[in-house]
Amino acid sequence: MDGIRVLLARFSSLFHRRRLDRELEEELRSHLDFAIADHRARGLSDAAARTAALRTFGGVAQIKEGYRRQRGLPMFEILSRDFQYALRQLWKAPGFTITTVLTLAIGIGVNTAVFSIMDAIVLRPLALPDLDRVVTVAEEQGRGDYKQVAMANYQSWLQQSNSFEDLAIRSNATLSLSDAGEVQSVTAGYTSANFFSVLRATPLLGRVYDASECVPGKDNVAVLSFAFWNKHFGADASVVGRTIRMEDHVYSIVGVMQKSMQYPSTADVFLPLAPTAPQAANRTFHSYLVVGRLRAGVTVQQAQSEMRVIAERLASAYPASNQGWSAKVEPLLDKINGDYTPMYIRLVLAATGFVLLVVCANVANLQFVRGIARRPEIAVRTALGAGRNRLLGHLMMENIVLGLLGAVGGLMFAAISLHLCAISMPDRVARYVAGWSNISLNGRALAFSFAIAVGAGFVSGLLPALKALRINLVDQLKAGSRTTSGSRQTHRLRDMFAISQIAFSVLLVIGAALMCKGMWSMLHVANVYQPDQSLTFAVTLPESRYNSDEKMAAWYQTSLERLRGLPGVTHAEVTTALPRGEDSWSDNVGIENRPAVPGKFQSAAHLVVSAGYFQALHIPLVSGRVFNNSDTLRSQPVAIVSHRFAERYFPGDNPIGHRIRMGSAPDEKAVWMRIVGVVSDVNYEWVDREDAPAVYMNVAQLPPAYVNYLLTTTGKPLLLASSVHAALAGIDSRIALNAMQTYQQYLNESLTGLLYVAVMLTVDAGIGLLLAAIGIFGVMANTVAERSREIALRMVMGANPQDMLRMILQRAAILTGAGVVSGIVLATALARVSASLLFGVSPNDPTVFLSITAAITAIALLVSWGPARRAASIDPMRAIRTE
Amino acid sequence: MGDKSDVLQGTLDLMVLKTLESMGPLHGYGIARRIEQVSENALSLNQGTIYPALLRLEQRGWIKSEWGASETNRRAKFYSLSRLGRKQIEKEIENWERTAATMARFLAPSN
């Protein structure tokens, strides 16, 4: 209490030092006046009274000094004086200051931007309390094959487990919004009532639904997500109590969620999950997701072992459905982040860190030059009695001020970069990235940039400052001293900085080039399908009106006929997943007359396509036939399998004529299908290096509710959009056509994340390269300036300008060579380590390594050409005279 | 700062507080003179050292200061006890007596 009061008093005194000094002055004067008056009253003369008064007072100067120390905060005052001094010094050297601050701003800016992105989407994609205790529980079929959860299994878990405070269940569905002018799709998250309490998510407006509303017939209430509320209702606070019409059902809006609640990130509305009795008793329909909150003190491992025991118990109680199934508990955060995002962001963060190192090296080089120029100043101050530590304090304060100024610029740079990131991200992709809308320069980003600013100032300034202080006082103070040259040791340090800059930029450029090359090959991996010439869009048939196979099959038949009739359309087909679209799902395969081995599962990609699909995408038929018009709802269901499927499940045998079924046995959709053909392999994923086995079914026989349309065209695909809308609206005007774009755009969307990584690495590499070029230019220019006397002497002794040119370039070549070689060593090592991240390119790609080495060497020699020319054009007589 | 000056410092603080308690508002010179008189000049005090002590007491909120005019109409800074300081005197006296008693026990001839 006492301490705080004193501290406050001392602190507040800092703000009116001048007035307090004046008052002290006056107070002491009055003291002396009183004393003098007293002494005079005792009969002393004026002069004697004054002397006596001063004697009894003690040393006036010491008292004042002691008083001031007592009054303020001495440490703080020294720092603030250094701070002001540093500002003055920097103001006097505008060229140096601007260059350094800009360099630092770029380094700090890119780092802050990348940190903000990582903070928002990896570290805290959901700003919800105690997120580390929230887990997902999935079912596991066999080893490592995770599946969604069956409703009855969830009910059993809920009753039998002790590890969780609560377990919630949810599923997703696409619904069409019927009251808007144009038909629109919304993503609904059907959740149990406890979903919100498990996530500790509270509504921004209104309320969430409760368990009494998660019952069929009472479930006509909706909670809006923050983003949807903003987009669709313009953030109107009076929305609660109004209604929203989806799939011909009217829901009353009871609440709006907080912005921080972005799980699932795609959800536009939350609706009560109200299972019917048969749905609740189903153990084979694996289509729900379970999230739970661990009890305090329970670890993920403990919950996992409990769940395994429960799963075993269920397997023996319900062998038909649960044999071979287990349960997997995982932290929600890991699940949201997935495997790749954190890895890529770390890769970018590492690259950006290297940029900061290059920046520091550059600034250090500038500081060395400045240190040499400042020698006279430092010499004079040393001669006047300034201690080494005080001088070092000054110089370091200057660096920290530079760092902080750089941070201010950096924050502006970061704000612009983040804005560019935000506007270039398509909405359709952003909704899958939890936390994307949370990216901002928040307090953590500010703290981060402050910390790296001080750190960068310190790192880049320490060595130059120590060097600047190591001067020979006598030499320095002598008139006409050679102020422009540094010591041999300084040169060695500067050379090392230049070399490391080149090394880091080689590393950055090679890394970015490998990434971009991989990116490029991935962008064109689907070129065989002529994605530029194709239009795609997605359709979900509303369950309420398309409630039978007949109705769905009829829709597909009519819609495809109408689309094929449009001018400019060569093929119109549907498929549940497009090649390389990362949209396919795998399913269990059963083969007739081949009993399943318990615990051993056979699976294949499950695809439903229209008859002309293979022809439209030029997928060759290996044997048998493709689908044709004789395959109907009333004929024997047929299937076409991929080449790999045939190899894996019918080795050395002809699969045609055999019967297979997809899905688990009691599922009504799992019908026996006769294999009628084998087609070539198609890869439906990006990252899988080998094509998974696939089974194709006919949309006319087993119509799905969700498909992608694919139209190949003769002209520009997007020009067809309006005629496609009109053609399909003529059949059913309430079907939403989602994500209409070219197939190429569709493919690019799945690469958005990688594209960002490639762009950021390229930006990093560009900055690194630019700074390295500036760095080597600076070193060479300085070398020439320092050695002009030597060069002049050599020329007087008979060397010709060509020799001088060669001498300087040789030096540049040595520095560059050393940098490039160490850069290649670093790049090779890092490329090996991160090989798994660089799809479509080998980590030791000689073309990339050689061309980049050549390019960087050329750049370094090119920027050294200027200084070298200057060396060659030195006029010997003038150079010697001016020295 | 050594232990010796700490004790002295505390002593000086208490002398100032006690002076202000008995004399009412007083300027720095007045306080210094009063202390010299009460101690019958046994204390060789540099009068100037009174000022850091006054500042310290003021920072703690035990005394407050105000500019005013002396009897001779000279402008001077007058110090007076605050309410907090009045309470503090009791504690300081207690502390001092305890220290003095302890010292007395040490210095008493052992028997």
C-alpha cells in the first residue's frame, strides 16, 4: 500500500519536473534567507551570515541531487533521456533511419501477418472457453478407419460413460431456403440441445433450444449463426421471434449465436436434432458426429480407454452391427485443424522467420557503416567521460527505437496484407476454415510485433554497437584521421552478414520455387479432363418433395435431357464426386459368395454417375460395357468398377458377372449389383498418390440426393449459366443451383489453402532476395569507398581499370559463392525434412536448384557491377589528394 | 544504503513528525531549527538533509505541504501533518521505543 503510494507519487512527479525543480530551488532559497536573517540578528555581517548559513545547510548541489533522485524514478528517467537522444540522433540521419525502418517494417509486418493468421485459425479457431476439454468421439472400423457415429451407439455411450460432463450429437444437411426471391441453399447443423452447453456457447440474442424441442413435431425452432444473421438478415436485432422457411417448413427464430461460435464452421442455422424412434434405435446408419466435454481432471487417454471398453461391451451385445467397431476420442482442436493446416502455417512461419533474419542482417550491415561514421562523435563523448555502458545503452536504445518505429510500419504492412488475404479468399472456401473471420491484428498480434521489434533491434544492433565502441581514442581525435574505414574484424563480420543473407535468400527462393512447382503441377493435374471447358454446379434434392427413387431418377433424367439440349453443351452428366475434387467417400464392399472375414474390411470409393460420365471425361473402358439406357429402376442394378478394384478384389479373375454391394448389410440401400464393366483408374483426391479402388453406380438406378453436374461446352462455360438456370427452373423452380463455376475454378478452390502457402512463400522469397541484393550492394559499395585510396595507389603503380573491376567483382563472387553454397546445403536439408509437404515435386529437383543458384549469383554480380565500375573509374590523383 | 543510515533516517522522520505535531505547520528551516534546539545541538545535522526526508514523508502521504508567507512575509513552503501521519506517529513511536529498549538491553552492564 505504502509502496504503491510512493511509486505513484514518484511517477507523477515525472510529468512536471520543471515546476518541481523551480519549487525546490525557491524552497532552498527561502531556507537560506531565513538562516541568513537569523545569523544577522545574532550580529554577524552580511557576508559572514551567508557563509554560516551555507555551512549549516551542507552541500546544496548534493542535497538537490539527492532530492531529485528521491523524487522521481532514476532508471526510468535515464531510459527516457536515452530515448529522446536516440530520436534526435535518428532525426539527424534521415536516410539511414528511413532505410532501416522500412526494412524492419517489412520484416516485422510479414511476421505479424503470418502470426495473426496462425493465431486465428490454428491456435484458437474457436474462441470458446476451456476448449482443451472438448473432444470429438468417432467410431473406428478396423484400425484407423474412422467413421461417423450411429445414433443408438451414441445413446449407449451417453448412458454408460463417466468421462464426460456431457456428450452432444449433431449432423449436417443442406436445405433450400424458400422465402428468398432466388432459391438459396443453407447449411443446417442439426444438434442435440446440449450441444451448446458442451461447447459453452451462449447466444448473442434470444435463447437456444432445449431438450423438449428436440422431439419430432416440436422441432420447428431455429438458432442463426452470427455470419448468416449478418449476411441474410443484415444483423437485424429484431429477428428473434420472426420465422424462416426452409424446405417448406416454417421455423421460428429463437436466437442468434455469438460470432465466436464457429463450429461447425459451415453452419448457417442450428436446428434441433429430433430423431424418430426407429432412427434413435439404429446402429448401422453411421452419419452423426459426437462432441463431448471431459470432466475436470479426465485426460483424453482415460476417456479413450473407457470408450474402448464400452465399444467392446456393445460389440458383444449387438454383434450384428457392432462387431469390429471401436471408438476414438480426439481433442476437438486437432480435429478442426486437421493434419495439414498447422503444418503449412508452421512452414510459412519458419520462412517468414528467415526473412526476419535477413532483415536483421541487413540492418546490422547498415549499423556497421553508421558506426564507422559515428566514430568522431563517440570518441568525443568518451573523451568527455561518458562510460562504456552508458554509450552502449545509448546505441542499443537507438536500435530499439528503430525496432519500434519498424513495428509501427510493420503493423500497417500487416494490416494491408491481412486485408488482401481476406478479400482474395472466396466465401465458399472461407466457411470451411474455422476462425478465418477472426483474423485480426488483436492484442496478441500487437504483443508479438512489439516483442519481435525489440528482439530485432537488439539482435541487429548489438554487434555493431560493440564494434562502434571499440575505437582508438587518440587516433580518432587526431585531425584528418581516416574515418571511413573499418577494422579487419568489422569487415569479417560484415562479410559474414552478407553471406548469411545470400544463404537465407537462396533457401527461401528454393523453398518457394519447389512449392510453386508442386502447386503448378497440382493445378494442372486434372488437365486431361479439360476443366476450362466444363461448367459445374451442385444440387441437393429436398427430401420432402423428392422422397422416392422414382421422383429423383425422373429429375435426373429430365434435367440432363434439358441441359443436353442447350446450344453449346456437348455433354451434360452428373456425378457424386468429380475427379480431384476431394469429394468422394469410401464405403464397405461386400462380394457375393465370399464371406466377410471378421475384422477385415473391404472398401472402395462410392460414386454414382450418369451413363455418359465416362465418355464426357474421356475415362477409357477396360472391359465390359458402360451404363446405358437399358439400366433403369426396374432392371437388375449394375455397377462398373475401376481397374484397381478389379486387381485388388478379383486378382487373376474377371470381375464381370460377379455381384457386389456397397454399404453395411441391413442398410436398405445396400442392394446386390452385377458388375458389367471395368474402367481405368481415376484419382478423386489431391494428395493420395495412388488411385483408390472405385465402384460406380448408375444415377438412374440408385439416385442420390446430392450430385455435381458437369457440362462440357464448346464456348466459354460461364456464359451458359443463365440458360442453365432457366432450363432447370422450368422443371422445378425451387431447386438451388450451388457453386456454379468452371471445373477449373472448382479444382482451384480445393487448392486455395496451398495457393496461399505458395503465395506467402513467394512473397517471403521475393523480400529475402531483394534484401540480399541490397545487402551485397551495400557491402560492395562500402568496400570500394573504403579502398579508394588503395585502388588509386594501385592504379598509380600501373594497374589498369580492368584489373580493378575484376578485383571488386572477384570479391563479390567470393561472398556470393560462399552464400549460395551454404544456402544450397540448408535448402537440401530442409527440403528433405519437408518433402512430405511438397506434393508433385521431388525435394532434390536439379532444375530448380541449378536455375535458382544461377539466377541468384547473376543478381549478386549484377548489383556489384555498379560499385565495381566505380572502382575502375577512380581518378587516382583526386583520390589520393582528398584522403 | 547501510543499516546505520537506515536507523538515522527513521529517527529523522520521527523527529520531523513529532515537531510538526507539537508546533503545527512549519517550513523546512523552522523544522531544522526546532530539531536542533530540542536536541540541544547534540545532533550535528546538515540542515539540507531535512528536505529529502520531507519529500519521503510527503510521498508516503504522512505530511502535506502548502506555499504560504512567513512572519517576515517571506514566501515559504509550509509542512503539516496529514490525518494519515497523525495515526502513523503512534506506530513510529512504538517502533522506536522497541528499538531503544532492545538497544538498552544490549548496552546494559551484564550481571
